[in-house]
Amino acid sequence: MPRAARDGAASALDREHGLPPRGVEPGVRGLDVNRVELYLGELQVAKAGGRAPAYREEDGKRAMAKSEITVRVVLNRGRAATTVWTCDLSHEYVTINAEYRT
């Protein structure tokens, strides 16, 4: 699912800063959200269309406080896999890069 990963990384930047999507079609055709799993590192955050039963907010905060975070999304749609590297989504990063456009 390379497109799902690429679109997810691109739209995360847009959502973080209230920008409209840049030609990214929302969603993945035929995706059953009840089968999706989301992890921060080894911490399961979402399962079966909602919060994972064992997830605790304190654990999520600890995972998000690290300087590097691995976000793993399991679509449960087959065996395809891909890796997408993305970068800092902070307000400062976006401001600095916006100056290159003007």
C-alpha cells in the first residue's frame, strides 16, 4: 500500500497546520476501518475502529515525547508493506520552509 502510506504522510502535514490537502484523495478505496491497527512504536493505539483496549493516554504521551517516533499502520488488506520517512511537523519547521516559497 505505498499510496496509502505516502498520502498519509503528506496529509499529516496539512492537517497539523490547518492547510487544505494538496491533491491527496482522502481515504483508501475499500478500506475497512474496523480492521486497521495503529501503533506508536510497539504501543497499540487503535484497533477494530477505535481505541485499543489496553491503550493508556500516559503511555501515548511517553511514546510521543521521544525525538523519533515510529508510526506503524496495519491495514490488514494483504501482505504488501512499505516504509515512508517523513519529517518534523512542528510549526517552526513549516514556518522556516514556507519562507523558501516566498
